[in-house]
Amino acid sequence: MSAKAAIIDDNGLLAFEILPYTGYPQEAAAEVTKNALARAGVIRSGISRFLSTGFGGKAVPHSDGVVPDTVCLQRAVKKLNPHVKTVVNVGGHSFTVFHIEDTGGLGESAITDMCTAGMGMFLEVISAALEVPLGDIAGEASSSGKTPFIDNQCPVFAESEAISLINEGYDKRDVFAGVTSAVANKIAGLVRRLGVIEEVAMVGGVAKNRPVVAILEKNLGLRFADLGGVDPQVVAAYGAALLAREGCSLDSQRLSDSTADRFRRKGTL
Amino acid sequence: MLTAGCDIGALTTKAAVIRDDVLLGCEVVPSRAKAVQSAADVMDRLLARMGLSYGQLDHCISTGYGRNLVTFANSNMSEISCHARGAHWLIPSVRTVIDGGGQDCKAIRVSEQGRLVDFRMNTKCAAGTGKALELMARSLGVDVSELGPLSLRSKDPVIMNKPCCILMQIEVKRLVFEGKDRADIAAGANDMVAREIMHLVRDVGQENDIAVTGGVANNAGLVRCLEGYLGVASVRFDVDPQLMGAIGAAVLAAERCRGAVADRSGNSVMQ
């Protein structure tokens, strides 16, 4: 749902940009790259290596290679906080949890890619149905008094349920608080299934939704690890930049294949 | 004997009136926020069109969402029994009914006598429902009624692999931006929905003949996909397949009346 770009040099993060989009990923990628270059004050030819990742990674026209997002996240999180052993990645339509082994390698992972339950998209759908922008309502959800329990995990059914609750006289914010809990508890479920090994870091767009994070931390009984103040939404892009710096583009295809195999073998849900 | 059935769906509300085993008339209206209002709407309209009044109805059965709230109904029954009864009443060779509604989908097995044997229903996920088709149509910029005819023009259907209708919608948008043929995308969407429905059919067990009912039955492309997976053509109704629940409710109402009459004369006919 948004394109992210990060530019690093030998010393660290130079600039990053986030661009929400509804159109074609190619255009969003070009635009967000242009913005990040402008912010960093460099030109495209000044970038030695450029890697892309994520849902539209293959659509990035000017990339030197495509790397899987889990590899990018693992690389970035390891760099930002070496104590992290469990990474929870929840974006608009991505939802993965994976372990980082003591050796720093990628451990067990679980991915949901057939269902929107627990994803940012779920919150988007309900906030659209309740006709309140996500930004406004997400902040208010935590202050709500009586929160209804939302049974449904499917956004289509949850939307009907939310509308019924409002017809029953519930306040919009209370209903949304219920939806927020449903999302957070769904995420917690997958994290528990894979196993909570502290420290735990949360990345992706949903990591910026304070009510979701608060409920999730309470549910799991922990505080998410600090990632050095880097925007949780750009961690994957930052990881891709780190991999580019390491010269990983040469065998990115091999890397991509082996990770895909790993997903197939392990926790595909 | 004059009986009526009223089926309140998530998206449309339907009514049917039968007299002595003959279908007199039916009506479909879009559902409103309150189930009771939708039911009154459709029944008022149908009775007015036929020149009938509520007082003339011997029995009326309501079914669907909020069926227990319909004040003019004498009793209510589950929409599963109603769909099964309606399809079997019109075509007695029917043994499996695939009922695709706005937000639910069911595969129903029917006995030779038209009684419910077993069923499977989606409970957690909207994949395989009319809602999924609506979202796909919206992403394609067409009305949901155009999805079927459009998909039949496809020469090379796209292959989709995400059952979730929200994720499918994103996929459809991406394909549109990539410039893929709309007919091919529509055919791919129909195929994905059909595959979801087939999970339920396989689980309950397929027995021929097969009837496809509910709003999704009006999507000819989807029905063709289903028939491909079923390996057999589905039966064709002379009436709108959306009406099957309402018709079944009216048939069951008639049976209930006969049962009551028989009971009074000392025979137990109630099946």
C-alpha cells in the first residue's frame, strides 16, 4: 500500500521516504526513489547498487536485483538491535513472523499470505466502513471505554459486524477499539504459534499504530525492542540498502530461490 | 391453498407466493439496514402486484437474516432447508444444491424427498461469496452483473492464487494496471471464487443432479467454471435462481398447512 526507499552510505542512513500509493507499483517506486534521492541530495548515478524488495519488488524498474523482504528485515534488525530474536512484520497486506538464530541467521518463520486477518488492510477496510480516517481513529481507540468483542476475522464479515454494532448503539470509536484488539490478538496468535523468543521487534506499517502495539505488548507480556529510532515502515528498505552495500546483488536470484524454498518447507499457513 | 415465503439476504430480499403447488409470482428488492423493513417491502410489493392481501395467505414462512423478527410470518425456517426444498420442488432430480449468497456460500445435500441431508457453509471467510464477486467487479470498474458475460469472452484467463477477496482485489487492481485484458481478469476471478466453492462441495460430497442457486448463479461465467470442476452441467431453472430460498419457504409453508390439516383429521403427515 506504500512504497518505501532508503539510501545509505558507508556511515549509515542518509535519507528515507515513504509514499502511500493506489496505482501501479512501478510508478510509486520511481516516485519514492526520486524523493529519497532529492532528500539525500544525491543523483541516481551516485548510487552504487540498488536493490528492491517486497510485494512489488519485481516491478521496480531501476533495480539491480530483487531480494526477499524477510532477508532484508533480518539484515536490518540485526544491524539495528543485535539482541532481537523474534521479528514481527505486519504491513498493509503482509504478515510474517520469523526468528533470528543466535548465529544471526534466519530461523523458523511463519507467513500468512492467503488471508487479510491481522493485516493493516483489515484496519483500512473497517476504518473506511466506519467513515473515519485511520489516523484519527487509531489514536483514539486506546482511550475507549466499553469495547465490544469482534468475533469475525474476515474483514468482510467484521465490516458487517461493526455496522451492526453501531446500529445497536455502540460508539464508532468503541467499535474500532474492538477491531483494533481483534487485529492485535490475531497477530499475537501467530507470534505465539511460532514461539516468543525475546527480544521481540515489530516492524511494518502496523508497528506505527500505537493502540495495536499497546494491546500486542500487553498480550505477549513484553515491550518491543528499540530499533534505534528508525521508522518501522522503512526497515525492509533499509535492509535492502544494507544488502546492496554488501554487494549482495550478484547472487540475489539464488538467495531469493533458497528463501522461497525455506518458506515452502516451514511455516506457510 | 395460498402460501408465501420470504427470504431476507445480506444484499437482496426475496418473496414468492404459491397456490396449490403452482408458483404464482415472485419479487426481489435490495436489502435495507433493517431486515424487518426489507421483508415488509418485498411482500407488500409482491402482494400488491398480484392483487392479494396478507389476510388471504394461509401460511407464510420467513427465512434468512433476521427471519425470527418478521411479524407477518407464521413461522420461520433456516435458509438451508428452504434452498434445498425450493430447488428440489422445481426440479426433483436435484441432489446437491450450491447456494451462493451475498456473504455466504453453502453446499447442500438433498434427499429424494427433498429433505436436507447435510451441508457445508463458509463461516470464517468471505472467499467464494457474492461479496468477493462484487469487490472484483468494483476493481474492474464494471457492475457485478457484467462479470459473467465479460468473463465468457476470455481467451486466456489469468490464474489467481489468493482466496481472500481483499487480497484478490489488490491483485485485480495490479492486473488492470499491467494492462491485462479485463475479460481474462474477470474469468480468473470467477475461477478463483469457483475453486473456493468447490472446497465446500467436495467436503459435503457431490451427488448429481446439481443446482446452483442464490445471486451468484446469475453469473454465467462462474457457473461454467463450477460445471468444469463438477464435471457435469448444472440444472437450469425457469425462474431467477436467487428466488430458490423464498420459493422453498413457500413450499414448506404449504406442507406445514397440509400437515396441520392432516393432524386435525387424525393422520400424522408432517414429515
